[in-house]
Amino acid sequence: MVRDACIQTSAISRPYRNDHSLNNLQAHSSTFQERGIRLILALTAIGTLAPVHACADDQSEAPAMVVAENTTLPGAIEIEGDTLQLRMDRQMRAIGNAVIRKEGQQVTGDDIRYDIQNDELQVDGNAVITAGQTTIKGPMLRMRMSENIGEMRDVTIEFKSSPPPPSNQDSSALLNDEAILLSDPKRYLEDNESYSTQKDNTSFENIRASAKQVLFEGQNIKRLKSASYTSCAADVDDWYIKTNNLELNDYTRTGEATNAFVEFKGVPILYTPWMSFSYNNQRKSGLLAPLWGTTSRSGFELLTPYYINIRPDMDATIATRFLSKRGVQLQGEFRYLGEDYSGINNLEYLDKDSLTDQTRFYAKLSHAQRFSEHWSGGYNLEKVSDDKYFSEMATRIQVTSRVNLQQTAFVDYQDDNWTFNGSVQRYQNLDNKSFVYQRLPQLTLNYDNSWHGITTQTAAQYVFFDSMQEMGKVATGSRLNFYPSLSYPIKSSYGFITPKFGVNTTQYSLSNNIPSGYSQDYNQLSRTLPIFSLDSGLYFDRESSIFGTNYTHTLEPRAYYVYIPYRDQSKIPIFDTALATLNQDSIFTENQFIGGDRVNNANQTTLAITSRLIDAETGIERLSATLGQRFYFEDQKVSLPNTSVSTRKSSDILAGFTARLSSRLNLDTFWQYDPDRGNMERNNYLLRYNPEPGKSFSFGYRYTANTLEQIDTSAQWPLGAGWYGISRLNYSIRDGNIVQFLGGLEYDAGCWQARAVMQRVQTATADANYAMFFQLELGGLTSIGANPLNVIKRNIPTYMRTYDIPAIYRDQNAQ
């Protein structure tokens, strides 16, 4: 049955002018909707129109009729419905399946009225506003469309995140994560590494809000009264932010709530008089969620941070950290990033520690600057108030084990041939025994070039070594080293040979280097050594097939000969030199010592052979095995103080094996065997299994004769029903104790995650420290409790946050 639909228009006696940019008007009738046909009447309100009566049963009298599908001209309003009534200079009305569109915004309802002259829209019954990825529903709507000012009652809102707006909303790689104080209040870095190594891809698919009333206050502002807000799916009501007043800004994708409660499982767990958050994961000034936890040395901790987004390339965080056993600590962080510079400054201050009755602080200042195409510079300064600051205030083993804090300023130059580094280095010692010399200054210059196949290399360095005050009266002074060399690499597809010759000259000008009864000659020392080496290798390969897979099998023998005459160096003090650890790299070096105070005598050859199995289709190296040994033709005569020289005719045998059995299973092993004594000096094993994201296991074993024997295992594994287990154990077999332990559980509910982690850390300057972390993360919008993510990632390198795991694997574990 065809329903009546008649569009009535009244005459306009003068040119029509719409102050709200209504230059075009289209009136749609869905009279034939049941039969898949829609009749549209387009009226262009730009001049005097004669009276028109257009009915569905008299199409011949409506020459202006056209057929269109969801088309709206710029500035035009399009309306359709089962029944349309139109008064050209006053009002449009659509009844039944009513729709009105304007500039990307669509409103639907049972009965839509639009007053053209006053720009007033009224919708009664099932009102729905759709704009982009936002949908707003309610029983009624009143709005001025051109200004987007109006109201709805008993409202529900659903929207998804979208890319942030360009220009001033962009953020840098350095500043694109949350403040570091929020990420980890105990985070201390030993170098100038970047805090943000990857972008956060978190998105929220099911963001919902409801309110008794929503006020539209312009193009992008909505104010919700008696509102609730969540990122859970429609049938999941696990958590809400409930507030008397919630303002949503669609342009900045941020929300501000006053007098707000965070309600979890029907229980209020957090109250704040004001909170601000981003629902598109952007940086925004405001209070951050408080973090809490407990440690055995400081007791209960509560960190309350405030984040300041100064501009896209600069931000800061200030915080108070309440320690139940010690008092209130103030923390601050300032970060900045420019086209030619970047820096991070951290400060922590505790006015009076209740346990030690002393003022305690930590400061770290880092800056890097590029002055021109070739010149750069910067500084890294770090200082603490006392020796036990890290062991009592931190939980990271790499931090608690630190004994020397570096304070360095540097300048660098680099071009195609020259490199230069100038620096000054001072240290703060924390254990009163592991002292190091300060470099005031150190100047290093290197030159590399090639000429007709001949490679020239020149290394020059000047250092003045000054002692720490705690070291007492020891040798100090300057060292000047100059080492030019020439090499002639000859390479081909089947092998290579590289002869090299150089002269290493070192001059010392010292103080306090005179043993009792000796002359001043000990303060003025020099050493000149000619050095010759010959490096050579061959490449053999063949094609083979194993279990139906084609491989390239290689055999790569290598021989490396070095000759350095002997010079007595016993008068030279040790400033920065140590014996290099023998491994697959150091066995192919001229000097077995690291640093410039010792150069070994050498008449020796290193022989090694490597074999690889390479997948012919993918190029992946599936198997690799190396065996090598050094042979001495003369006795070793150069040694460090208080050590004996070796009279062995050969070094330990080194062997390494690597297997990439699949993309999921890897095995790395290393052995160092002493054939003279029949002892295993070192061996390392590392097995890694990572079958899918969020599922990983590793087991390592390390052994060094008379020094170290440890096992190290870590895992992240799905347990089912949304649960994941995480663990890491580093156990010393030699000492019979735990070096570090971490264990915990994670629960993934989709729109929220919970983590509970316990950590034990053995410290270098005090007894073991224990820490507990509890965190509730609500849809990525806020987290409550102590953040264990950085602790977990440091201990489990393959760890993946549950909401970063692909949905297919999360769904499998949810069953």
C-alpha cells in the first residue's frame, strides 16, 4: 500500500536570504520507500518562487524533481521522511523515519521540525545525532544548527578514537608518552637513552557516556550533567567515571570532570574534585592518576603527579611522593626537544628523612645539542646526596648496583675523514672502594682515509688523569698516545687478506709515581711499539637440501697473525686498563688489554673456522657454529700489577653455536675451554621460545670459573580465562641465594587490566630490597596503583602488555 506524501510550499514574494548559509534546500520524500524508490524534490531558495503544490501522485507537475542518494551541497540542509511539510520561509517538518543533514552531521527522529528563520531544530521521539564516529541518542533534541547550541535529555553517547588533529596537537618521539615520573617513580638511567622507543598504539574501541542532560556549547564542546563515562563494551559495566559535570572537547579529544568518582565493580575506589583525561591518548596538562605501592625500606608509597604540557616539544611533571617510613619527597622532571637539541632534567628532594635524619636528593641533568653539520655537544650530570640513596630508594638492580655516578660534558666533531671528541669526566663514588680516575680532560682525534686501495688510520689521544680525593696519594698525570697505521685490504668473492702495519707511541708526564728509593725517571715515561698484523680468510659454500628445504652451507676458515715486540711497562701506572675478556671478537684483536696503559708483546696466530646454514629462500641464518683458538710462538711477558704472566703456548678454545630452529625457538651457546687443565672456564646457554604474542619463555645459564654460576629464567604465559602469569628468577648457584626475583599475575578483562607483581632485588650497598606493585588500568585512560610495567619489561624483554596483544590471541586466552 502506498502512503500519501504531499509537500506543501507557500509563495515567497521577495528574494529569500538565509543568514545561516542556507543557500540550497533539498526536500526528500520517501513515499515509495517500501518499493525501494525515493522521490526527492529540490528547491533552490535564491529568488522569488511561485506557489508550488507537489504530490507524489502528480509527478508531471513537479519538473524540479531529481533523484539523489545521500548528497548534500555545501551549506545546504537536506531533509527526508515518510511525510514532509514545508513552509519555505518558516519551517520544514518531517514525520516518520525523519532525517535532516547538514555539513557532515545527521539527525534522525520520529518527528523533526526545523525553523529556518530562527535556525531552531526540534526533534521529538528517538532523536539520534551522528557526526563522524560519534553517535548521541535521546528522546528529544533542541538545537540551533549553525551554532551547535542546544540540549538533549536522558542521553547516551558512543564514539571511537580518531587521529589527533594536526599542527599544534602533534607530539615528538621524545615526548609522546606519559611523564616518566608517572611511568616509573624509581627510574634512573645510566646513560642518555631515549625514554620513548616506540609509539603508543593504544586505541579505545568502545567509549561510552550517558547523562541526564547534555548541553551543546558550540561546534566541539559538549557538557554532560550527572554523567558516567567508560570504555567498556555496551554489555559490560565493570567501571565508570561518574561525575556531576563532564565536559567533552571533540577537537582536542579530551574530557574534564568535576566532583568525580571512579567506580569499579560498583565500588567507588577513587575520588577527585577535578580530573582531566584524553580519550585519544594525547598529552594534556592536569593531575595524573596517583600511584601507590610498598617497599621494605621505605614502607607504603603514594606518588601524586601533576603533568604540565607546556607545548608540543616541551613538558614537565611535578609530584609529591609520600613514604610512610621517611616522609614526603618532592619530584620534578622537565623534558624538551628542538630541531637541534634535546634534554631531560630530573630532581628528587627529601627535606628530612625520618629514618636517617638527613636531607636526601637525587639530580640528573642531560642535554644534547647539534651546533652545525659537523659539531655537537652536551652534558650528562648525575649526583645523589649519600651512598645509600639508590639501595634504599630504588628497586631496579641496575640502579641499586651502581657505585660510580658520572658527571660529563662533551663536544664532538665528525666528517667523512675526521672525528674528534673532547670531554671532561668526574665521578661520585658510592661504595668507598671501586674508585676510578677522573679525566680532566680527554681529547681524542681519529683520521681515516683510503688512497689507491691503501687505508690509512690515525688515532691520537690526550688524557689528564686526576684521582678522587678518597683515593689518597696515588699517581696522577697525563698520557699522550699516537698510533698511525697503513693497511691494504684485498678482497674477492672467495676470500680476503689484509696486511697492516703501524707504530704505537705513548708519552707519560706523571706525579707521585716514584716508589721509595727510585729516581724522577718514573714520572717521565715513554713507550714506542711497531705493530704488524695479517688477517686472512676464505669462503666456501655449496647448495644442499635438508628435509625438502634448500640451504646454502658455508665453510669459512680464518687466520689472524700479530707481531708486537716486547717492551718493559712495569713502571707505567694503571689508569684505565684491564684485561679484555676472551671471546669471539677479542680473539681477533692486536692487544689483549683494554685501555692505553698496557700493550702486550705478540708473536701469535689465531685460527678459527665458522660454518653456517642459510635458508636459500628467506636468507635467514638457521645454524651457525664457530671454533677458534690463539697460538703463541713466544711467551707472554706483559701483565697487570699483582698478576703473573702466562707461559702457555695456546689460549683457551672458544666455541659458539647459534640455532634459529624456527621463528619461535632460538638457542645461543658459548663455551670457553682450557685444554691445559682440562677445565671449562666459561659457558653460557640461552634458550628462547616465543610461539605467539603474549606467550614467551627463556632459560639462561652462565658460568665463569671461580667467579660466577647463575641461572636466569623468565616467562609470560597465558593461563586461560583472561589470566596471564609473569615471572623472572636470577639465582646464584655459587652463592646459594636469589640475585633477583619477580613474580606476578595479570588479568585482562578487555576494557580493564589488573596487575599484581612482587620483586626482590639484591643491592650492592645494602641488604635486599622488596617491592610490591598493584595496578588497576582502566581502558588505557587512567591507572590506579603502582605501575609495574617498566619493572616487568626490564626483567622480561619479550613481555607484551595485554592490550597490545592481537585480539585473536586475547580472545583465545579469555576462554
